[in-house]
Amino acid sequence: MKNLRKLFPLMIAVVAMMTFSCSEDYTDPNNLKGTTWRCTSLPAAYTVFEIEYTELKFTTTKEVEQWTKSKSEAAATKSDDIMTYTTSKNAITITKTSTFMDKTTTTTETGTIKDKTITVKVGEETFVYTKK
């Protein structure tokens, strides 16, 4: 019984370390749902637009919204684009459908998820989003 009392604090410490050191697996859409990811270091080509940051808000296990905050605006605004996503292992694919002047276009952006970072390639530019 004495040995058990000595081991009890050690067992509590081990359980606590295991609980708090486990990272969330964001490659699973169930874990992405309800999360927000922000990119503040925009590619050089985007400095012309004076954007402070852009965010990805994963609203469901299939849908994502893009929000953008320009330096001249008080709050971020939601994009009108319809965006869906899928994940496979650590890869993420975002499909964006845009309508402009009665013309609808669909683009696909691919990226990777690693820990609390999502890296997305948009054309020749790379956006790095960090979980908020």
C-alpha cells in the first residue's frame, strides 16, 4: 500500500502530460469544423490591396468561409464565394465558386495541414494560415 501511495502522484503526472500534450488532429474535418485560421503575412502581390489579414472559418465538415480585413475597414468582411473543402491525410483541397457579372467560375486550391498551420497555394502565391 505504501508503494501505491508513492506511485499515485507519478500516475497523475503521466495522465496530465498525456492529456495536455496531445495536439488536435486538424486533418480530420470533424476537428476543423468550428475553427478559424488567420494569415497575416500576405504574399507581396497582395500588398497593393492593403489587406491586414485573411481568415478561413470552417463552418461545417464540408464548408469554409473566407473573411478579409483591409487596413481601411473597421471589421472583416465575408467573401461572397461559395467554398467547400475536403481533406485526405494532411492534404486539403478548397473549391471556390465565384460569380461576377453573371459568369460563374470554379477554382481549386490545394494545401497542407500540419499541426496548427494550413499552407494553401493560390496560383503562384502561398498563404500560411495559423489556427486562432
